[in-house]
Amino acid sequence: MKIVKIDAAIKRLKKISQEMYYTSCFESKHFTSGLIAFRPAKISDKKQIEHTDKDVVCHVIRGTGRVRIKSRRIQLRPGMLCHIPKNTPHDFAAGKTGELLLFYSLVDS
């Protein structure tokens, strides 16, 4: 068993791009989970990713933003959950006024 305090995990966020910060929370053979933060950017990265072997499940912890699935945009706010099936192109972006913080899991499907 492992317990992670969200506030402590937030302090471990590492920059992976101009927009994105990340830290891992849990890892096992069949899933990975962590926190990912998206910061507002003047020009958002339009590149979509897809996971060929895992579904994505995200919980919006704080902030607002959007997820784009293929060409559909869905507004996100705290308390929302989203499930993205494997092989589905997607990307996230923060709103204009602040950070979007997600707890995510990549799960074998």
C-alpha cells in the first residue's frame, strides 16, 4: 500500500514542456498514475497523443481548461472525470487564467 498527499506531490511536479508539469504517484505492471499540470500558453501545442496499450482516466483536481478528443473540445472544471479509450487521439490545455491540474491513470485495457 502507498499513500500520496496531493500537496506533497504538487511540490514534486517537474517541467516537461512550456505548458506541462508532471510527477508520478503510483506505478505497477498494469497501470501508472500521477499528477499532470497544464499552464496557460499563448500558443498551445496542437499535437495530440494516443496511448496504444492503455486507457486514460483523469480527475480534474483544480483549475479549468479543456480536453480535445479528435476534433471535439470538452470544457473541464474541478470534480469532473474523463475516460479516454486506448488509441484515441487527445490533448489537454489550461484555461486562459490559471493552471489545470489532473490526477490521471493509464490503465491496461
